[in-house]
Amino acid sequence: TNPITSSPWTSSDINSLQIGVWGIDAQGYQTRVTQMYAEVFFAGTQLYSGAKIGVAQSFVGDGKVIRAAVVNLRKYGAPTGNITAKIYAHSGTYGASSIPTGAALATSEVVDSATLTTTNALYYFNFINTNAITLTNATNYTFSIEYGGGSSTAFVVVDHDDISPSHGGNLATLTSTTWTADNTKDAIFYVYTGGVAT
């Protein structure tokens, strides 16, 4: 948390950050600090109404039934309302410009945003009944995490890797009705498949 704004750090906060420090030795004399290193953790996409409302990740189908999408989430403040995961067809170049396209092919059971913790944790979004669709083998898909509630002081954070993303797909974000690819990040996620559709 930025101690000046009492809100989570933003990239603009970090880019404009100026750090000063001074010290006093054991005799009470002021000492000069010539070097210092500061580290600020900032790796997640904030979702709330009026800003980004979805994060998607591309992946490849394995010919089995989608059972769950699992993602690393946390909350800031006290958001309310439900979060859902959705499976979409894929558009763009896989791993470079992947984004969801068309209507959702499947929608998960909801997760209540109020039940999230303020520290990173894995949350399961289960696909059941007619939403447990069979993925076509070797076909590109995207799954999304979508949340349209909250505010700039009460939101959901979808964690991602922007240091050394190694998954073959890429992340995308949803603002209003527009998906934008970001090939410098991967969501922290699992996709569970198996069995046959019933």
C-alpha cells in the first residue's frame, strides 16, 4: 500500500517515486547514505466497474471436458458481487495477440468476491452440467475471469507473472466491451480437464 494515498501502488506511483533517507549514528551525528535499494511488489490486474472488468489467458484444448479454471486472486478493500470464469473461442496469434472472441462457450459457477482474502490464494471456478463442455484437441481457447462490481477502493486483483512469463499463451484485459492483448504477461492459473460430458 502506498502510504501517501492509502491505496495499492500503481505503475505511475512507482515511475514517479522519489526516495530519500537519512541516518544517525550511535553518537547522534547525522550520517550520509550514499546508496539504497527499494523494492515494491506490483503484479496484478485490478478489476472493478468503470475500469478493467476482465482478464483472459489463452490455452490449448486437450480433447477433454473442462472441469475448472483455477487462478490466483486477492481483494483490496471490501468488494461485493460475484466473479465468474468463462471459456471463449480464440482470436489472434497464439501467445502474441490472443484475445477472446464471440459469445462465451461456457460459464463457471460464481465465486463471491467478499470471500476473497487480502493475500494471494488460488480460487476454483467450476464448470458443471451443460457448461462442462468438451474442448477440441489442439485448438486454441481463452478463459477469462470477469468481475463488474466494486470501485477504485474495493476491487478484485487477478495476479499475473510479468517477470518471467513462460506459458505459451498470453494475457488479455477487458475494458467495457474491448479485449486488449498483453503478451508480456501470463495469468497465474491452472485448467483442469477430464472425463466425458454428461
